[in-house]
Amino acid sequence: MADGDVEVYRVVTANRLRDGIIVYFNSGSGWTADIQAATVAAGVEADALVAAAENDARANLVVGVYAIEITGDHQPLTARERIRADGPSIRYGDDALPANNSDFEI
């Protein structure tokens, strides 16, 4: 591997059918909302993880099973997957309200 190259691994993701939450596959304990707890694989091992996770899709536990590429420290490589893992890229809800601003009214 050349200097500056990033090691690329894969984890399996889906949406939990019960509530739509983004989840990641852990081959030992099932699905988790924490990407850090996902089982990491490469190559043929990643294909086997997808196949195992698809069993849960057939059992109607999750929907939209697929593998994503991550770095060695569990950071997704694409903007889409970073947003799915970290949440929206803008503030929303109570976080979007100005703090201690008496001029602001809804």
C-alpha cells in the first residue's frame, strides 16, 4: 500500500423495518445502530456478511441490505453513508433554535 492510501473495508447496512432506523450488521449480536459495533470484513468475507444479513431481510427484520465501504476506523467513504452514520448535516429540531435569543419567537 502506498503512502496516503486508505485501507478500505466493508460493513453491511440496512434499515430496521420496525422503525426505519439505520442499522449495521454485527455477525455476533445482530443489528446495531452503532457503526463502530458493526462486523468489518473485506473481499469474500464481506460477501458472506451480506448473505447472512439478507436472511434477516427475508425474515422482515430489515430492508435494503447492502455493503458499504469504510476506512479502518469505521468512517464511511461516501458522503451519503457518512450522513446515514452521523445524522443530518444541518441542525434540526431543538438544536436549530437559537440559544438564549429573546428576539426569537415561533
